[in-house]
Amino acid sequence: MLVPFLLFLLSLAGVAAAFTLPGLSDLILIAGPSCLASLWLLFRAWRARPAEDPASIVGWRARPTKDPAWIVIDGSNVMHWTGDTPRIEPVREVVRHLKRLGFTPGVIFDANAGHLLEGRYCHDDAFGKLLGLPTDRVMVVDKGTPADPIILREAQDLKARVVTNDRYRDWAERFPDIRTPGFLVRGGYRKGRLWLELDEEPEASHPAPRHAHPA
């Protein structure tokens, strides 16, 4: 992208000289088309840049120095736990329940979560207010970016578990922790009451479960 940018600057300088310096008006015949061509090359170079690996995106911006019992919530999955219509209430209740169990929850949403819930785009801070969480504990992924690999990378980096009913089968080879029993925590509602697989574990009262594979 550097070469087209330099060509664009040189051509732009030529156009400026053609309009401002006496006797150089004919320079516009060369500098003008060159300026347009280099601008097109810049656009092509920008479009052809390598796509960012979703799983390499930096996650939550602020993390305490103390090692908390992290757990990652797949917000876009949990918000469908009460039926086909997405709702924020299940996510809010899961957050509260995990806090009572001693976990530090973080929530990741697909880019379209706000549109599904409120008919508009909602960023991290909006969801943070809805869930009663600091903004740096909530992430809405960029449009066109799959949330699954980011959820799994965050859980891997934090040595945490993931609350979801998704099996992430498409990502099993890249994130082998998916196959570790207990890494994915299922849940839902029975007779109107929230349940999580964590509640059925004898160790559920311990706040820091860890999966077996190293990060």
C-alpha cells in the first residue's frame, strides 16, 4: 500500500503545481490521470489487505491483577434460552447467578444482538448497563466477525469455562478444550427456573474451576 500512497502524493503535488505555477498548466494532463489512477490503486490495496483473524482480536481491555474465577457467557446463545424470541433477562439472570457462585462473568455478543433485542445496534457500554456489568466485562464483536472463536480464545486465555448450549463443533480442531468435560457449561429453564450444569456439580461451591488443557 506504500507505493500507491507515494504515487498519489506525487500526483497530487503535480496537480497543485499545475494550478499554481505559471507555465506548468500542461502538467495537469499527466498529473490528473496519475492522481486518479493512484487513488484507485490505493482503494484496491485497501480492499485486498489480509483479513484479521477473529480469534486474534484483543479481548477485554482491563483485567484485575488478582486472578479471579473467570467464566465467559455466550450472550447471543443465552438470550434465546427462554424461547425463540431473544431476551436480555436470561443473560442478566445467568450473570447474577454466576456472581452468587463466586465467578467473575464476562459476556460476549454477536454484532447483531442489539438489533435482535431492541431493533438497533448496541455497543459494549449499552449491554454493560443492561447487565449491571462494567463495560470492560462486555464485548460486542464487530460486524462480519464471528463471535465463536473470540469466545473460545477468551476462555482459553483466561483458563475459564463457557456458559452456552452451543457445541462449537466447527471450532473443535482449533480449540481442543471444547472436548474437555465441563469446559462448556449448558443451561436453560425448567418450569420457569434457571438451571446450570454447575449447580449439579459437587464442586459448584468452589469459585475457580479450571479445564485440563493448558492455554
